[in-house]
Amino acid sequence: MSYTIDPYLLVLFVTFLLCMKTSSSSSESLSTRCIERERKALLLFKQGVVCDEGRHEFLDSWKNEDGDCCQWEGVGCNNHTGHVTRLHLSSLICSMYDTGVCSIYSLLDLPYLKYLDISHNCFEEFPRFIGSLTKLVHLDISDNLMIGPIPYQMANLTYLQYLNFSNNLFDGSIPNFIGSLSSLRYLDLSYSYSTSGVIPHELGNLSKLQYLDLGYSYGLTTGWNSWWLFNLSSLTYLDLSGIIIVPPSIWVSVLQRIPSIAVMHLNYCNLSGPSSSSSNFSSSISSLHLGGNNFNSSIFNWLSHFTASLVELGLAHSLLKGRIPESLGHMTALTYLDLSGNQLNDMLPYSIRHLTNLQVIHFSDNNFTGNLEDVLSGQFPLLQEFFVSENQLAGSLPDITLFSSLRILEASSNHLSGYLPPVFEHHSDLQLLDLSNNHLRGSLPDFTGFLSLDSLDLSSNEFSGSLPDLTGCSSLQVLRLDGNQLTEWETQSTGLLSTLEELDLSMNSIGSTINEEHLSNLSSLKYLRTSFNSLTFEFNSEWLPTFKLWELSLASCKLGPNFPNWIRNQDYMEILDISNNQISDTIPTWFQNLSSVIHLNLSSNNIRGKFPYKFVYIREIDLSSNYFDGPLPPISVECLKINLSQNKFSGTLFSMFVVEDSSLRFLDISHNHLFGPLPDNWMHFQGLEFLNLGYNNFSGRIPKSIGYLVFLQTLILRNNQLYGDLPVSIRNCSSLAFVDLGLNKLSGKVPSWIGEDLKQLYALILKSNRFYGGLPNEICHLSSLHFLDLSINRISGTIPTCFNNFTAMIHKSTEATELNYNLNHSTPNVLARWKGQEFEYGRNFAYLKMIDLSTNELMGEIPTEITRLLQLKGLNLSGNRFYGNVPMDIGQLKELECLDLSGNNFSGKIPASMSGLNFLAYLDLSNNNFSGRIPSGTQLQGFNISSYEGNIGLCGKPLKNICPEDEPADRVLPASPEYEVDGDDGEYKRSLYISAALGFSTTFWGFIGTLVLNRRWRHAYFLFLFKLKERFYVALAVRVARLQRKA
């Protein structure tokens, strides 16, 4: 009996078997668990790391009692084998315990791992074992700040397709072996190298590479062998920003040879512009960022080749000049345009309105003109971000409701004027608004409709009235209204801004009284600045704010008279400025608990007592203009600036100078009660730039170790009891610009090395010391000198004829160059004798160009070279022994405001050119031997008689002495002996007659007395008379004989 098999039954049976097999496999897959060895490896890894607070939950799922590690967060397994193939631990902010280095090597027990992401953590050491995970396809260890070289074991990862090492701190250069990872499609080494090196040409072997980012690894260069770039034929994204590309024009060839490139970032690569003949461009390019290179405006013509494809164009800081060409308006596909930081000017071209797809516009830091309303005329319906700060745009603010998608509007530092438009209140999507540093005025509108606004900056304008109602700005984080004319701060303005982090109301005219209601709900506040207002703070003594500030700046308000108790819980505060607040109190004991403060300013108060704070972490401290007493506090190693001037600190400097290798840059302890010798350990303060020890009672010699201060710009030792010669070591301080050693007992000659080595000197003040001898010619090397005061010494000799080498006193300087002498910390005060009185000048001293050599023993004539110092404003040569004529060209000193030549032996006429000194406000020519008429002109006749007294031969106004040529021609004196001369003229003639009689009598009796007392002179005199008589007799006899013959 034979059986036949029904084919349909056969098919049905086979199908049943296949279904049973699939069901079995599926069931087996569901029951597959991770490998025990790999589970233990993960647990060991967990034990070796510590993660940021709030991120523990991620690894909390890794539990020993949970046997299936494949279910743990961040872990992925193969469904069939159970091997761990995926480990994603990004952004946990994890780092290693001290014992965790071994724990991370436990990952070696994951041999089937294909995907590893430990980015955005703090694993500082490169995990070398990764080179043993040979099945890796995806590796991301970016943003870990890892140091050291990339290990060569990485060459084993031949399957690797994705490699991201960005944002680390690798040493050396990019290793050559990366070029052997032939499967790579994505390579990112950006922001990872800071040392110099050449990019290996082996990277050209990565023919499958589609994404290459080496950007901002400063120090790297492509070298001369840059042609390896042409081999990357699959490349779609290229970023070499910050890398020097050689040759600088090769980037154009890259565009030509790799048509697949869609995105190219070559910012700051030292590129040159393309030639006009360049052609065959990539049709795929959509994003081109070439900022920070050496282009010119001709690049706009070259860019016309990409009008259809280009979506993003960045040409910031590329030396572009002139107008934007109309051709730019043809790039209608553009959504992003950055032309910031160039020298583009004039009005924007009309054709730019055709770029209706623009979403982001960067035009900041140029010289664009015209009205902002014309630029934003509703032609950009998709506009989201608009940056146009630091231009010359004028007009009023346009109606921004026309731009429904606008998120950011930044138009600071222009010439905008007028009022904020009424519709300004209704723009719910705006996130950032910056209109600072303009001329906007009027009252501020309510911002209740700005629900998304997180930053509002209207500082440095002319707004007035009250703070706006900001209750609806529930997202506001930054509020800057400083530098306006606001007068009132109402509670509802800021009282409900729980998200606010920064509040700046400084430099207004707010006169409100501030209490707890103004600040109680600002729980997120970190920066509070209200300096330079008329605010009065009145808080309950027990009130403590809910916020934790990083900065509190309340300078020139009114917190006093008691120390503000409400700041005692500000544990995180780094900047505290409560200067000039009428505080008349002692420092409370809790003040020492503010250990986070690094910038402290308590100046210009009436705080008394000892200062208890230890300079542990503080970097800047200003306690000036108070009543602190006791010894000076010690300096911390980290401190950069100390100002303890104008207090009552006493004792020596040794209590402060106990630190070695200090970071100090600024030290001012002037106007205290300090005494004793100066310490000789200045070699530990070699970073000092400003040193003011003036107005104390220091004694002894200037220590030699001060020569170690090679960065010192200002040295002030005025008004102490220092003596001896200037130490030669000061010549090493070649950065010195301001030196004031006046009012001491220093002696010796003015050193020649001052002119040889201190050539940056801006001001040299050695007044009121005991210097003697002549002025060295080397002093003329100080070409930057603006202020020279050597008065009240014993300097002798003549003025060097090279004073015209003080070129800073010749050339008119701009404000910028006048203030070129600008210390990083402070401009010192100058005590100068100006217009007959002592004045102290602060910052304005930069404009005071003056020479004061008064009260010395100088002699000779004024060298004519001084008349070439055309910008000289003050010249004081009084109290010396000068003689001769004043240079006739002194009238060339047109800027002269103060001239003092009194107490010398000048003679001759006053130069007529002096009548042209139109700015002259003080003149003293008294007690000399000037003669003749005072030159005519309203300038010289306007001074007091005292300016000319003591010059007997002078006449003319303002003196009452009439010059002889001004006497009436027909005036004849009567012959009567009884005639008496009346008035001023009589007084003058009576003085003249008396002087003549006295002169004759003195001459006669002086001559006769000599003959009586000196026998040799007497014999010689009578012999002379005898010979004279004989010659006269012979001559007369001869003459008579000749006359007789003729007769």
C-alpha cells in the first residue's frame, strides 16, 4: 500500500516547525541575562567613581542584588549572547576616587563592547586600556579635560567609525596612527591641543571620513604638506578653525576638489582671499564660515558663485571695508549672516531686504549708519536673532512686533534716541533685549507681556521715572538699568522676580528707602549692584535674605551708621563693596566668617578699631579713608591689591611683609602712622606695579632690594624721613613711569642712570630734598616726560640745552595717548606748585605738562631750547641765579598757563612775544632786573602789580611808572627853586635825583679812598696825570706854532 504525501500538508508541517523554532529562540532571548563576569566588572567600576550631586540616581540602578546588568541604566547588551555591548555614561560629572584608577580597568572585562560614551565627566587621566577594546565602533571621551598624550594602543581599534576626543588637554601633536583607523567616518579632536605641532598627513588615508573637526586646537598647523586634504573625498563637514593653513589659498582648492563638502569652518586660519579666476566650485556647500582671516571686500564678488546653495555665511573680523555690495542681496537662501567686527560703513544696501529667509543677523562692531527703523523695516519675517551693537545707527526703535519670531535684539552702543514705542509691551517671545549705551529717554514701559524675557539691558541711557512693572517677566534672570536717571524703586517692580539672578541699578538718582519687601522674594539673586544712588537701606536687624549672593556692590548709598547685619549669612559672596556708606562702627565678629570674599571694599567710611580679617583667600582689599588702627595685617600669598591708605595704622612694615613669593601687584599704605626702616626683602614682591608708602614716618635708606621690582610702574615715597643716595639698583626698574621721592632728606647728585635706564618716566618728582651738583645731560633721554619737579634742592650749574628732547612736551597728544600712562590699578596723585599755590592733582595730572626747577642754585641764561616745548603748561624757575635776557621766542609756548621767573637776576626787556600767551593765568617776574616797557596787550596788563615789583627799570601798565617816551613833549619844568614836583611823576624824579647823587658820591669817595689807602695806585695815578699834562702841553704848543706859520 503506497501513501502519497499531500504537498499542502507538507508545507503546513514545515511552517509549524519554523514557528516552533522562532518561538523557542524568542523565549531564549527573553531569558538571556548578562554575563556574570561583566556584571561584576561594572560593579567594580561603579565603586571607583564619584559623581556630581543629583546624578547618583543614574548609577543607583547598578545593584549587586539585581543580577541582570542588561537592565541597568546606561547599559546595553546583545540580545542573543548577553554580552555588554553598549555603555553610555555621559554627563554624570564623574571623577575617580584616589583608588579608582584600578577600578576603571575593570572595563577590560567587557571585550564585546562596541559603544562607549564617557563624555562630559572629569576623568583626567586617559584610560589606556581602551585600546584593548578592539570591537569598539563608537568612542566618545570628549569634555573630560584629560591630560597627556593619546596612547598608541588606540591603533588597535580598527573597527572604529566614530571618535570624539574634543575638549581635552592632550600633549604633543595629533598621533600619526589615527590615519590607520581606516573605518573612521567621524573624527572630532577640536579644542584638545594647545601645543604647537603639525597635523599628520596620514589623516589623508581616511577616505571614508565624512566629518572632520580639528578646530581651535591652537598651535597646530597643516604644514606645507596640506594636500592630504584632497584625499578626503567623502568629506561633508570640515572645521580647521584656529589652525594655520599653509598655503593660505589652498582652501579654495579644497572646495573645488571635494564637491561633497556641505559645511566648512575655517575661522582664524590666516587665509588669503580667493582670486577672481577661481571656478568649478562645490555645488553642495551650504554653510561657509571664514571669519578672522585676511580678506577684503572683493570676496563678495567671489561669493556670487554660491547664491543658490549658501544658507550660512560667516565673515566676522575679516578686515572687510567700505559698503556692502548690492550683490549680497542675491543670496536669497541665506538664513544666517555674520559680518560683525569689520570696518564696513555707510548705509546697508537696499537689496539686503531681499534676504527674506534670514533668521540670524550679526552686524555688530562696524560703522553702519542710517536709521535702525530702515534696517528693520519688516522685511525679515523669519528673523530670530539680530545683533547690531557698536555701530553708528540712529533714529528710534522700530516696532518689533512686526517680527513675531524675534528672540534676541541686541542694539547697544549706537545713537538711538527717542522713546520706547507703546507696542513694545506686547512681545511674549523675546528672550534677550539689549539697548544699552544709547540716548533713549522717557519713562520705561511695563514689561508685563514679556513672558519669555530672561535678559533685559537698558543701561547707560537717559530713562527717567520709576522702575517698570516687571511682575509678568516670570523668566527674567538679568536686569540692568544702571547709568540712567531713574528716581524711584517701588516694591512691585522687582519684588516677585523669583528667577532673577542679576540686578544692576547703579549710577541712577534713586532716592527710595529699601526694606525687606524689595528683596525678600528674590530667592535666586546672585548679583546685586545699586552703587551711586541715594538709596537708604532699612532692614530689621534680625532679617536674613533667602538669596545667596556672589556679588554685593552698594557703594555710595546709605547703610550706616551700623554695619549691615543682614549680610552675615552670605557664605558664597566673593565681591563685597559697601564703600562710602556712612558706616560709623567697628567690624563685627561674624565678619570673619565671610571666608569666600576675594574682593573687599570698605573705603570712605568711618569704621574704627582693628581690622580682624585674615588675608587668606582675598585678592583685592580697600580699607582706605577710615579710622582703622593697630599694626598692619599680614599679606596673603594670593593677594593682588591692598589699599590701606588714610587710616591710623601704626608700627613697622615687618608685620605685613612676612610672606614669600607674593602675588601682590598694588600696595598703598600712605597717610598712616607707620615708622621705622623699610624692609629689605622686596625680592619676594617682584610682581609689584604700584607702590605708595608716602606720608608716613619711615626712616633710613631706600633698600637696594627695591631694584628687584622690575615691573614697578609707580613708586611714591613722598614725605618721609628717608636719607642717603638713591640706590643704583633702581635703574633695574625700567618700567617705572611715575616716581615721587619728594619731601625727604635724600642727597647726592641727580643720577645719570635715571635718563639712561628709566626711559618710560612720565613724571619725576625729587622736590624738597638735598640733591646737589649739576643736572646730567642724560636726563634729556626722558622723551616721555610730562612732569619734572626738582625744586627746593641745591642743584647748581646750568640748564642742559637738550631739554627740547622732552618730546612729550612738544607734541600735542590725543586723549588716548595722554592717558597712555594708565596704571592697571590707579592713577597717583601729584602735589604740584601751580599758580603760586600747592595743588593736588588726580587723574587730571595726565594733562599737566610742567617743569619746576625753583629754589635751587642754578645759573646762566635760559636755553632757547626750552621755547620749543610747545605743549608746556607750567614753567617755574624762580629762586635761582639765572641772569641775562629771557629768550625772545618764549611767546612760542602758546599753551603756557603758569610762568614764574621771580627771584633771579634776569635783565633786559620783557620779550614782546609774551603778550601772545593767551592762556597765561599766572605770571611772576618780580625781583629781577627787567627794564623798559611792559609789552602791550591785554594779557600782560591784566596781571597784578606784584607780578612785576622789584624791577626798578620797568615801566608801563599795570605799573604806575610812566615810560619816558610817554612823557608829554611840551612839558617844561619851572626855573623857580621853590618848584615842587607833585604826584607819581614827582616821586619818580625825586628817586632818580637821589639815586644819581648817591651814585656820584659813592664813585667819588671810592676813587679817592683808593688813592689814599693804596700807595702804588696813588703813584701810578699822579704819574698818569703828569704824562697827560705833558702830552696836552706838547700838543697845544704844536698847534699854536702851525697857526703862526699860516699867519
